[in-house]
Amino acid sequence: KCTTGDAAFDAVFVSSERPAGFVSRVLSADVRRALLAFRMGKYLALRYRRGDLSLVWDDGEENPARLDEARALLSTCTAAVEEAFVVPSVRHLKASSE
């Protein structure tokens, strides 16, 4: 278990990391804010494993607006992961090919 240093976030979420440094490098203030806003008092887990990022929450949500919020949150988190872990030259090549 580790903490982010953000008391409001750490009071709500339990953070664990692998690889080392994941929490401090990926859970920026923007990402933490987005996770807190999306949670809405319910279970929420952001998981990163072997290059896959997933968002899990209870209630089996099917509301299109809520699913759009989840996509936006994952997009924010994906950008943070890429910023933290993708080699700059690869990031440049990826941006050039889009």
C-alpha cells in the first residue's frame, strides 16, 4: 500500500503499485480529481496490468452518459501512463503517425 500525499484521495482510495513509482508518476492531481469525481460514493478501481488499463465500478452501469464519462476518465489515465512510461522518441513517432 502507498499514498499519493493527497489526503482527500488517500482517504477514499487504497493505492498499490507495480511497477514501483506508478502511483507518483501516473496519479497526477488531474487524474486523482477525475477519479474522485467519477466515483460518486461507490466502488471504483483503476487497474494497470501488462500494458492494459481498466476501470471497474459496481452497478453494471449501462447509462450512455456514464459510459462516456468512463471513456473520458480512461483517456485521461491513458495519457498519464503514456507520459510517465513511454519513451519520448516512441511518443513522438506515435504522434507523427496519427
